[in-house]
Amino acid sequence: MMSAVHDMAAESAVRDATTAESAPEFSWDLYESREAIEQIRPEWESLLESHPNASRNAEPQRLLDTLEAIGAGGSPAVLLIRNGRTPCAVLVGRTEQSRIRCRLGYFKPRTPRLRTFKLMYGGCVGVDDDAVARTAADAIRSLIASKRFECVFTNKLDCDSAFMSLLAADDRSVQREIRPHWVTELTPHSYEQTLSGHSSKHRSNLRRLDRKLCAHFDGEVELRIVTSEADVDSYVESMRSIFEQTYKAGIAQDQMMGLDWAKALKSRAAAGELRSYLLVGGGKPIAYQTGSLHRGVYSAEGTAYLPEFSSLRPGTVLMMRVMQDLCDQGAHVIDWGFGDAEYKRLYGTRSWNEAALHVYGDSVRSRVARLMDRMSVAASVRGKKAVGSGLTSRIKRWWRDRAARKAAS
């Protein structure tokens, strides 16, 4: 009997030892200089090779190009998680002194400046596994607790992800508005098949809009496709000219001015990925679509048209011509990014919910920013419930018209 007990105890000890040996031993390190980035680059790129669908924003060169385009004020910040000695996840971002953007409608209250770790959109790779997600969340909390950062800003995480759930459970976090992320699945080399899900009447109306625009400009309408570095400067000049006359210039000026678009687009051109479009009517640029094409996925980064031609629907005409060109190129997906614009709902084929999330520290400035952030989110939720979605849309249109008039004056 005693021998059997000893045997059972020995077997249990062996099982425990085996379990301990096989259990993952996760560790993490934060790298905050270009020199450090280059040192870990082989590990980083090896990790990305095992995640072929990872966003381009998670790549080392895209981070460095973005920092170059942003200019002074930001530095790289890459959190690499290892299982033993093997990299298994990466969180890509930058550090900067910045203010959290709070808004009430289109009003923007001023928040304190915080030392912030800003994760890039699409910059979290490998955190799908629950154990890795816990390690990543613990790392974020540790960076906050050690006062390394006063705020960690996660840019639009999947609301159903384990990483998002773990961070959202923290009392110091504030989750922003949930917004859908839309994509349109294309049929490569078949524009007609791509639109086959829409009625024949709708497709006929699209052709009619194109003819109407062409007639207005006496047939002088062309789609210019920008793919080379040599064409970037003139494209950016046209893009800025159009943008500054839209409502967006009145409410999102930092979206255009906070980035050196010429540098950013030239880096995409050098990588062979730039594919932006300019719709020209009567020799005058009237609409643009900025984006890049990589491995059959087109990432749309921004679009606008001149308000004076709104009755001719140049935005819709441009989108259809872009879609046709991408089908011809063999693309299989257009990634519209986050947001619930009407054209995304109409032409998108798949969506999921995302939200930005801020994790704050305990400094006085962090607490003030967190309070303002929560008040802004609460006011937004109450306002939408009070007025309803229909009135909210009308109010937004009124603000956009007002902003467009202000931009044009």
C-alpha cells in the first residue's frame, strides 16, 4: 500500500515537472530608440512572417516612415513579447507628449498633455491567444504603474478580442465610441461580378451618374492613377486643395496637417504599394482617393471631393472607377477602415466593431484627463439617446455644411 502511494506521488511529481517545463514562460521588453528597433528587427520580421495577414502598420519600416512623416515630437515604442526566447507578439507604437482628444459634437475641450504610448492602428500582432493577451495587458498596466507613461492609447481594437476585454476591465481605462470597420470583398478581374449583389436599377444609376458628370465637363473627365514618387508632390498639392474646401477642414484639420503626406506617400511608392487616385474634370482636380495596394488588399486612407460639384456625385463616380481599377489589378479586398459612412454601409460586404481605449495613470494630470474623457464619452452617449439616430444624422449634416461654408470663406 505504501509503495503504491509512493508511486502515485512520484508520478504526480513527474506530471508537475513536465507541466512546468511545457508551460509558456512569457516575458516582455519595451524598445524606444531607432537603434533598439534595428537590433530587434530580425526577431520582429520573423514574427510577422508567421502572421501574413498582419497590417502594414505593424512592420518596422512603416513605423519608421510614419515617424519621419510626423516629424519632431515622437519616438518609436515597440513592446515585444517572447515565449522563452521566441517572439510571439508585438505592440507597435510611438511615444509623445500629447493631449487626449475629447469632443462634444464638434467642440473640442482642451485636456492636459500626457506622456503617451500610442499604439498604431493595426499595430497589435499575436495577441489573439488568451495567455499572450494577458501578458500584453499586464505589460500595459506595469508601464502605467511604474509611471513610464501617463496614458496608453490603443487605436481601434476589435471589441471582441481578449486583449480589448482585459484592458477595458481596468478601472483606469476609458473606452471610446464603438464604430464599425468595413471592408468590401471584390471579385478579382470582374467589376461586374463585384457589383452583382446590387440591383440592376442601382447599377444603371451608377452608370448614369458617370455619364452625367462627363456631360457636365463636355466629356473631359479622367481618372489619374498615382503610383510613382515623381507624381506624389503634385498629387498632395491637389489633395490639400480639395480637402481645404470641404467640411473636414473645419473639424479635422489635424488629420491633414499633422502628417507630411508627401513623405508618407513617397515611402509607399518606393515600396511599390502606392495607388492613389485623382478624378479630374475639365482639367481641374475635383476628387481624390488616397490609399495603397499590398497583397491584393487596398487600404483606403482618405477621400474627399469639391463641395461645389456635390450635385454631380463626384465621390460616388470616383469610388466606382477606383473599384473597377482595383478589380482589374486583381485586388480582392478594399479595407475602408473604421467609421460608419453611408457609402461604406452601402458597398461594404463585411464589418466588425472596434473602439479606441485609453488606459490612464494616477498622476493629477492623468486623473484630470481621464475625468474629461469619461465626461465626453458619457455626454456623447446621452446626447445620442436623447435625440435619436435620425436627428443625430441631421445635426451632423448641419455641422458639416456649416464647416464647409467656413472652410470656403
